[in-house]
Amino acid sequence: MVFDFGGGIVASEKIKQVLDEVQAQIKRDKKYIELVSTVEYLIELVEPSKRDKFREALNNAESIEDVNELIKALKLQIGAQGAKKYILSQ
């Protein structure tokens, strides 16, 4: 079977499958990059004495799921810092 991608570009089903796989990988990579950027931003909100541990965890992350778990931990840490600051200001 042959597919017309417009502009006179025609590709076989096998080529279309390869292109779909490449596009899926690019989408996964894009999501990973966005998540890593989010983690790097959140790490800057963590008190300095704890940043290295979070950076180490980011460097050891092996999947998007690992990065999502790290984001959860960062949110807890930032929340705890806010609670501590609130309590101490009372």
C-alpha cells in the first residue's frame, strides 16, 4: 500500500510505520525534556542544603515515571518548607 503525504511525497506502509515510530519517540523525548525542566525549576525552590539530593535523584532517573515520582517528592518538600515557614512566623 502507498500513502500520499502531500506535496508529491509518497511512501510505502513500511516507511509510514517507521515515521510513526520516530514521531512517537520524539513525543516521548519532548515530554521527558519538559519534565526535567520542571524538576530543575522546582529544585531551585528547595532549601539549598537539600538541593544536591534532588539533583542526584534527577541524574539517576531512568524513566518518565521516575521523574514524575521526583516531582511528587519535590512538591512535598516545598510544601513542608512552606508549612515550616508559616509555623515559625506565628
